[in-house]
Amino acid sequence: MRAMPFLQFPQGFQWGAATASYQIEGAYDEDDRGLSVWDVFSHQPGRVVNAEHGDVACDHYHRYREDVDLMARLGLQTYRFSVAWPRIFPFGYGRVNEKGIDFYQRLVDALLEKNIQPALTLFHWDLPQGLQDLGGWANRDVADRFAEYAALLYERLGDRVSRWITLNEPLIFTQFGYRLGWLAPGISDLKMTAAAVHHAMLAHGKAVQAFRASGRAGEIGITNANTSFEPADDSPETLRATELARDFETRLYHGPVYGKGYPQAVLDYYASEDAPFPIEPGDMEVIASPTDFLGVNLYSRQRVLPDDARGVGYRAAAPTLPLLPMGYEAAPHSLGDFVRWVSKEYGRPKIYITENGVCDNTEPVNGAIDDHLRIELLQGFLAGLHGAIADGADVRAYYEWSLMDNFEWSFGYSKRFGMVWTDFATQARIPKKSAAFYSEVIRRDGLDA
Ligand code: BGC
């Protein structure tokens, strides 16, 4: 008899884990791979903690078979990974590199052999440097180059991959890459940011259209970065500020996909700063090309207050919950809250949680890693998700970020998100306690409340 109520997930719900090319592959100059913006950025002084980079990372390029075996041992039913665009087109366009295609074919075949469904992200931030040299996402042509790259992958991998994600988190790679300069390519320019946002959304739409034109069976969608915004108090000003936060950070990247356009407040703000969105006739229709699912990434919440001194009209309120090593709050209720909100806002789309997880830097003691904080928070996230599904959200899969510790962008290797410990000196993989916890969730299709 079970002592605790059991949170049973719906029949057919899929359990997976996620990674991204630059964060795990290494082999940055092998088999004719071109350079990406991250190769260049991470080797510039002062960009990444401890001057770390992804030259070797988890060496997954050479160890993918063992990594797939590990996934099978954990019981994963699906695996989300990304393709490094510069492995396929070393310069971003023009010459195709067969060795790059071959790697992903071998990876996908290895997954299928183990009955693990591949979910392929076309772009997880490693833009070919050849395209950056032409202006990167700020140059409108990038949208066509992306659609060509996507079409080639549909052709060469579409017989065995049926779940496609166009872009990972346009909010992050545009705002942090072109406005704040904290991520590659490290630019701080509002005009370029507006252009990058619009061209990224346009690239998404064109890649969706190319997928339909390819005639391949399967499904395609976008993955956005999300925060669950909460008003810090009940005043009308704060409620309004919370809607502004949602406009700038959520609706800007979801609205156009669902035919609602860019939020007016955001367009007005950029125009007032002499950085208008470079929208051409027909663009919004392309961006609104129907998708099959919505990919949701979520890690935390943020309380919001009004702030008229800032052009955007809102700011983050002081945290009230314990902070995680990433600097944001440990807020496991945020996943269920956000899923309820986004499901309602966009007419109950089919949702995949394409990323959710916890940074927990617990080190091995006698070869064992007791990452109980990660387990505790995962339990909370999953319980919240279960509640949102019970309330009617159509969530079909959950991908834990991440399979293993990896290169955490400008934090280098100092932040560990893996369920599996990566020993970066020996490349040993050691499943943590959270991996055992997650395997149990998968085996039982749910967890104790
Ligand atoms: C990104 C991942 C990253 C994770 C954890 C997400 O924004 O898609 O690449 O590692 O957050 O910070």
C-alpha cells in the first residue's frame, strides 16, 4: 500500500532529457566543422568564467554511443539535442559538409536502436561565424540561410527524426547576445537587437514553411525561454507592470507564432529608442505559419514591480525565496503556474516541456553524488506540472535539463545542471542520486505527492 498519494502522469506521457551541441560535443575543429560564434566568443578574454570554452566539453562527439547507452540505462524515452549548424555548413551557407551530417545520422540511429525518440533542435545558439561576419541575426538574410539549412536536415534526417524544434530561446540569444552582450556574439546595440529578434522569428517561420514543403511526416515547433511572472503586490500599477514583463519577455516571442503579432508596448518602446522592428510586408504571416506544439523552457519565477524610470516600465522585485547558484529563486511552483498561463493565453496548444532543471553543484563524496536539492526541486516542479495537466493543459513530454554536467555558457563549467556528473578531467560519467530518482519517475510514470 502506498503511504502517499501518487501523481500519475497521463498515458503516453514521455520522459526525456535535453542537451545542446556546443555545451557537450567538443571536437570543435574536427571533421571540417566550421567555427561558431561561441568558439570565437569563449576564446575572447573576460567573456567566460575561468576563460573556459567548449573545445572539448563532454567530448560527446566521440562518446555519443556510450552516452546513448547511459540514456537507455536511465530509461529515457526521448532525447532532445541540437545540431551544430557549422558542422553542416562550415560557413553557414554554400558548401555542405557530409561528415557533419554523418555524425547526426549515426547519433539518431543509435538513439532509435535503443527506442529513444530523437527531438532535434535546429539552432541552440552556435551560429556559424561565417554568418556572424555578415551581421548575424541582425542581417535579414540569415532567415533564408536558416531555412536552407533546415531544409537540408529535413531531407537528410527527416526519414528518422519526426520531432523538430526550430529555435532555442530567441529571447536569450537576442537580448543577451545583442543588447546585454553577456552571450555570443557579445554585442550591445538596441537597433541590432530589434533586428535580431525579428529575423529570428522570421527564420522560425521560414523553417516551419520549409518543413511543410519537405513533405516529411512529423511535427515542428519553437522553444521559448520563460519565467513565471508574479505581481509583487495587488496594486493596479503592479498588475500592469506584470503584464508589461509578459509583453517584453514572453508575448514578444509567442504572440507572432500564434498570429497575435508583437505586443504594441514593445514595438512602441523600441521605436521610441530609434530601434524599430524591421518588419516587411508578409513577414508576420510567415512567422504565424501553424506549428504543431509549443516548447516550454522554464527554471524559475520573478516577482515584478512597476518602474517608470525605466523605459520598459517594470523591474524585478527583490527575491523572497532561497536563491539557487544561478542567482534566481528556487520556485518549483513556477512550472505549473506558467504552463497554466501559457496554455490559456494561446488556446491550449500541445506543449512539450523542452527544458526544466536545477543547478546543484554538489560534489562527489566517496564516488557518490547526493544532489538532494535537485531532487527536492524536481519533485516540486513535477508536482506543479501534474497539477497544470489536471487543470487541462495539454502537456505531452518533459525533458530534464540536463542529461549531464556541461558547458554552461558564460559560467563555463562552474555551474552543474546534470543528472549525471561529468568528470571533465577523465570524461567519466557518474549518475547522481537525481538520476536514480528520475529513473524511478519514468518507471512509475509519476511520483509520490
Ligand atoms: C538554455 C540552456 C542552459 C540552461 C541552463 C537554458 O536557457 O537553453 O542551454 O544550459 O538554460 O541555464
